[in-house]
Amino acid sequence: MNLDMSLFSEEEQVLFEALMRKLEIPKNEVKRKKQSNLKLTNKLSPYVLNVQYTCITCGSTFNTMFNMQPATDGTGLVSSKINEAEKFTADKVSNRSCKSCSYCRTYLRSLDKEEIISMYLAAMVMI
């Protein structure tokens, strides 16, 4: 710090220097933190991600699998959808929700008017 120490008394100067020594971070700790951050960013490995979607309206679930590969420049992962999901096993699983799906239309047609009205009122209460 660039402070004019002549403005402080001798006791204040000693106290200030003692406090600043306690606040200093040792250089070896800074090096360890930098090395640990580098280790985390360099470990991009490929994996298979299974995303499970749950429909809020009808409650049905469906899965989509993605193949996650490291980018060529090493900055992140690139996903590609897997069409033949039976051949792969998922390494990681993620759960998502969606407002409507392809089954909602048949589900809503199978309901009575009273059930649809009660669903609509319940949705309005949530808002």
C-alpha cells in the first residue's frame, strides 16, 4: 500500500505493519490455488448424458441421451444427440421439466370438462 507513514505515530505504525503482515497471503498458497484451478479446467473428459424430461401437464416422462465431447480448442463440451439410445449407458443424469409434451393433447382429450376446469383453476391459483 502507498500510505504516508509519517502521518502515523510510532505505535500506530507498528500496529499497522503487524496488521498488514497478518493480512498478507503467503505466496505458496496463491500458487496452490492457481494450480488447483488449472487442474479443474484441464480435465474435460467425454461422457454420455441422459436428460429426463417430466411434463408438468400430464406427468409423462421421456429420456433424451447426448454424447458430450470436449471441444477442439478445449474451452468446453460439445453435445450431440444420440439416436440409438439403447446401445449406450448413461454416465450422468439430469432431470428437467417441460410445460407440455406430445402426449398432452391425448391426455387432455381424455379428461372430463370438470377435471379440465379444476386443472385450470389450480394453475391460476399458482400464478
